[in-house]
Amino acid sequence: MAKIKLDDVEYDTDEMSDNAKAQLASLQFNEAHINRLRNELAIADTAKIAYVNALKRELETKDSADEDNKSKSKKKAAE
């Protein structure tokens, strides 16, 4: 005696035709698939953020190392 609500109208699944039950099953499968895809997208978004942050750190480290090398070169040239 499960009930579903579509467009503010409640339907008893026990009273549905076989075709309506099949459509409902397809709809439920589709909703589950959409939820899985949303979860995968959330994982991909999280990974993207991690990659961007790692790239920023790497570039900042390289910039910092380049600056250190320039400073050392200037000191050696001044000596």
C-alpha cells in the first residue's frame, strides 16, 4: 500500500496498472542514476579543487625557488 505523489496528487501503487508500475520503476531507476551521477560529479569537483590547489602550491614553490636562485646569483655577481 505504498503511495506516491505526482503534481500534488497522491496515487496508491497497489491500484496502478502494470504499465504504470513499470513506468514508476523506470522513474525510480532514473532518479537513482541521477543521484549516482551527482555523487560522481561531487567527487570530480572535489578532485578538481585538490588538483588546482596542488598546482598553485607547486607554482608558488617554483616561484619561490626562482626568486632564491636570482638572489643567490646577484650576491655571487656582487662578490
